[in-house]
Amino acid sequence: MSRILVLLLMTMVCLPCFGQQSPAIDDDSPVVVIVGATVIPMDSDAVLQDHTIVIRGDRIVSVGPSTGTAVPEGSVVIDGTGRFVVPGLAEMHGHIPSPNQSQEFIDDVLFLYVANGVTTVRGMLGYSGQLSLKDRVLTGANIGPTLYLAGPSFNGGSVSSAEDAERKVRQQAEEGWDLIKIHPGVPLDAYDRMAKTAHELGMRFGGHVPEDVGLLHALETGQETFDHIDGYTVYLGSAEREVSDQDLRTIAGKTRDAGAWIVPTMALWETLWGTADLAVMSSYEELKYMPLSIVESWKSNVQRRAGQTDRAAADRVIETRMRLLKIMQEEGVKILFGTDAPQLFSVPGFSVHRETKRMVDTGLSPYEILASATRNVGEYFSNEDSFGTISAGQRADLLVLDANPLEDITNLSRRAGVVLRGRWIPESEIQERLERMAGGQ
């Protein structure tokens, strides 16, 4: 497993401030109105028929029955008849290209997220000089999701002592990164000093579970998010044995009681463990939006590891992950949606549709999956901004669909358009740019 994690870190394609500052709303802000839609607000399990959403600037002003909601003069009016509106989606383990990559590639990655209704991204591996991109996105210089960015990784190569860890935490807090990213290899004393200093400074931290630390200690220390579930499968020994439901419920209960959050990244981890089919992945239509050199490197990476994986052990790990995610949902563990894109065959934005399919296969309902990508994320970032549901005062990030995602989660791909911080981007505009990107390969 450690070999797989090292390869994951080495093959990242890409891999940032406390609080997002939103523009003030004033009478001169543009108004967008979605009229007559079915609204799935995600602040309850209600479905609101024939409702109108009024947006001014980057905020939702009102949500109410169409018959009683006035449409301000001069508004951009979107016909919601027969359409469904959900909150914009979040990618809670995404990656943003480093500043030394081309501006075109950076712009394309940001747009690919938005094109699929992803309006918030928690970037989980920062680079020097990347923080300025947050402001460029918020000012509209780049079309991209609202960004919350982890700083450069804490790992066995970057942190070797408790003193290193404390210095690095203080530096990242001063620079303005949103959280600390943990990779494998951090020594126990360094991890503990990192956690202590982070708590003192109000810095969040999450990611992997270093071997010297262990899952239970990380939970006790207050690690906030556990990404990929890899720390759980190691703790449970799932590569070597069949794990009982009782063992899964016990650790799920400990996770819930610790107040920790889980970012599963189910689809990618099947690629890393070698249980996904290379031929099938190589046929993904969305690969045409990535540079050919990157796609070829993904293929070579998977081929290089072919035959090195103990398939029986890999199958046990993946089966345990599937059961564990369902049990975590049942036990009240907080789930946050993430795909780890861009990464091996995980194309930004489009990876949403690969991930939701695997989450359905675990037994989660469309509503539970949608909550993990909307309402739950809003709760996680509640000290930073208000978003993740459709109600007055929330950030105006919306996905307008031509079919009901609660009936079939694949309907998230049937877009009519996206509202990004109050800006309406129709599907025709999205497709026009996607076609240009595909033609540029």
C-alpha cells in the first residue's frame, strides 16, 4: 500500500487564506432570475415545484412560488420550466495546476470543473505562488470554482522533526493557506507538533494517515478529514483478511464520535489498486479534454504497475471500502464528495460522474450522494461562507438540469447551465468551449 501511495504522490498532474471574501451586494449588481423550476434546495428533503429563484450579485435573494415572486426589471431571465435546480457541486479532494504549468492548462482545468457544475474546489496540494489564483477566480479574471487551498504537503520529505512541523505550520498560516495537507511519511513527533500548532492557530489539517501515526491516534488528535479511506483499510488489515461488519461499524462509530469527515474518492482508488479496467478507462470520452501527453502518461503508469498487484488482496480492499462507506453513512459519519482530479483517468469535473456511480454501487441514495457534494460541504465551510443549499443569503452557485437527479444520479450530467457566483453560463457556452479544448489536443 505504501508503494501505491508513493506512486500516487509522484504521478500527480497538479498538485491559498482564511475565509472567502464575497463582493458586497448593491443595487447595481446584476440580477439573474430562474423562473418556474423544480428546486431541490438540499436544506431539507423537500422538492419545491414551480419555484422562482432571484439572484443579485453573487447571492440568492429569494426562493419562492413563481406565482408570488416578482421578476425585477432588467433581469437575466432563465426559463426553468421542466427543469431541476440543485446547489452547485463541490470537489473536496481536487488539485489545481502549479503556477509553473501553462496558463492555458490552468484555465482549462478550472473550466472543466465549472463545466460539470463543480463550483467549489478544495485543492489538496499547494504550490508556491498559487494563492493569487484564488483572487483571480473571485474577480472573474479566470472562470473557475471558488477555491480553498491546502499549502505544500507535509510528508516524509518535507517534515523530519517536530521543529520542522511547527515552523511549517506557522509559515503556511502566515502565508494564508486554508489548510494543511498530510501525506504519508510524517514522523509521530512531527505530526503531534503539527496538530498542536495547527489547533493553536486555527488551521485545519487533513489527508492521509502516516504509518507512524496510525488511524486511532489521528482521530484522537483531531485530524479533520480522512481522504481516500486508505488509513481505514490499513487499520482494518483488509488486504490480508475479510473484515466483519462489526469491525466496520466500530471504527465508523469512533470516526463519528471524533467529529471527523471522510472524503472517499472511490473510483480513483480502484485504479490505484489495479482493479479498474485499463481498456475501459482508456475509452473515456472526457480524455479528449486533457493534453495527450498527460493521457499517455496515465496509460503508461497503469501499465507499468500491471501485474505488480496481488489481485486477491486488491479485491478485498476495494470490497471493504465499498461496505465501509455504506456503513459510515448509516452510522452518521460526515461524508464529503471528492474524486482526486486531475489524476489517473480522473478528469476534472467529469470525474463527478464516475464517482457518483461507484457511490450508488455502495448503496448510497442519490439524495445522500448529492448531500455529500452540497449541503455537507456548506456545513464544513460554514465559518468561511454560506453555500451548499438553495435559500436566501446563500452564495449563488447552482446547477440547472433537464432531469431529476434524485430519480437517477446520472442526471447530473444533463445540464442546461451553471450559475457560478451569480453568473449564468448556459450549456451552449459550455459546449462551445469544450469543443475548442477537444480540438486543441
